[in-house]
Amino acid sequence: MPQISTLYVDVISKLLFSLLTLILTANRALRNVLKVRVKDPAHLHTLYMLTRNAIYAVCSVVILFIWLGTGSNFTVAMGILGAGIAFASQEVIGSFAGYVNIVTGNLYHIGDRVRIGDVEGDVLDISILRTTVMEIGEWVQADQYTGRIVTVANRVVFSDPVFNYTQHWEYLWDKIMIPVTYESDWQQAGEIMLERARKYTSHFHEQAEAELAEMMKVYPVQATTAEPTLYIIMTDNWIELSLRYVVEPRERRRVKGQLHHELLQHFQTEPAITVASATFEIVGFPPLKSGNLP
């Protein structure tokens, strides 16, 4: 009987310690502490994610230690557990290695706009095995949310390219091409396009130039500028006016649509500017022979 009582006490104590460990893991006090020290929501969520995953790993080892104790039993159990996981969970191990690569390689953070393989959107969460993304594009065919939440296995960062739209430089270059006829005043049209682009980039132009200069100091990027630029190409049918400008990634579609709207409205009020389109002119018909007629 004393042995049974001792066994019961041992089991109950281990259960209590395991339960206490789980309670500490689920405690929200850590998040409250981080909220006080970190004000940026994206940085807060990233730091909480890293801390949460580390606590999960430590608590798992602690629970094994509670039940198996120290010595050979614990070592053997960890060895068997590791071998079993390695054999049966190769995908899981690959995703965990991908997680380590994401964190240590600084591939992306929570809040970044990325494209991972065929999935494009804003990163909502990065767990040990998966990255959660708020999807953009697809049937919307633009930089707007589809409403779908997509989870991507972290292992894909080893096999698929990862595009980060907001890392190192918080802007993108975009382009608008408008064709005008050869009879149009293409110089005036170009000036109008540049003036409109400068209007939309004026409020962040200095910041974009400063960040671009800092990036060029760190990386071997060819010297360029955030100033709107106009390129002209002569074709067989018209003159192509291509406007290249800098825009914030999440504002790309709105700004592009607004620029098109204002430019078309402005060109309609300018009699010297005509937007070109593909047209066909019939200059003659082959002669008809009377013998061919019924």
C-alpha cells in the first residue's frame, strides 16, 4: 500500500507540474508585457510569434523531463523521439528548417507584402511550420485582397523564389503607357504625365530618395532615382509614352487607376493630344469580274 500511495503521489505531482507548465505557456501576460515595450503592431506580432514558438519548444522538453526524469531514460526517449520524428515527419522537419531560414535569413516578417511561389499577399503570421498570408490578386487581378487566408508550408522557401515587396525599400516602381498619334503634341502630353506623377509622389519623394540611397550603400544596386521618368518609343502606329514612377506597394492599383482617370480627362480637354488606338483603313477593293457574278 505505501508503494501505491507513493506512485499516486508521484503521478499527481507530475500531472500538476505538467499542467502548470501548460498554463504558463498559455499565459497572456507575455503579450501584455510586449505591448508596453513595442508599439509597432507588426513588430509586436513578430516578437510575440518568436517568443511563443520558443516557449512551446522549451515547455515540450520540460514536460518530457518531468515524466522521464534525468539519466538514461530521458536520453533514450529523446533519441527515439528524434529518430521517429526524422523518419515519419520529413515534411515537418523541412518546414521547421524553413522556419529557421526565414527567421535567421531575414526573408520576410509579419506585415510584409510577399510572393511565395504562386501565393501573393500580406504575411499575417509565421509559425514553426507554416506562414499565413492574406491573399491578393487571383481573380481580382490586382493588388487587392481576395478575402482568402492561405497557409504556406515554410519548406517552400528552399524550392520556390520568395519576393518581398516591402523589405529594404518600402516602395515599388510602376509604369503607365499611353499611346498618342504622331499628329499629337507628344511633348505636351509627356509634360502632363510627369506633372501628374510628381503630384502623387511629392509627399513621400524625399523619404523614398533617402531610403534608396541607403540601400545603394549596402547593396550593389545600379544608381537610380525615385524621380518620375518619361520614356518615348516610336512604333509603326503611334508614339508610346511610358511613365515610370515610385509608389507604395499597397497603393499601386489605386494610384494607377487615379492617374489613368486624370490623364484621360486632361487629354480630352487638349485638342492637340489624341490618344491612339489600333485602326484599319480600307484603301481599295480588288476588281470584280462580271463572270464571277451569278
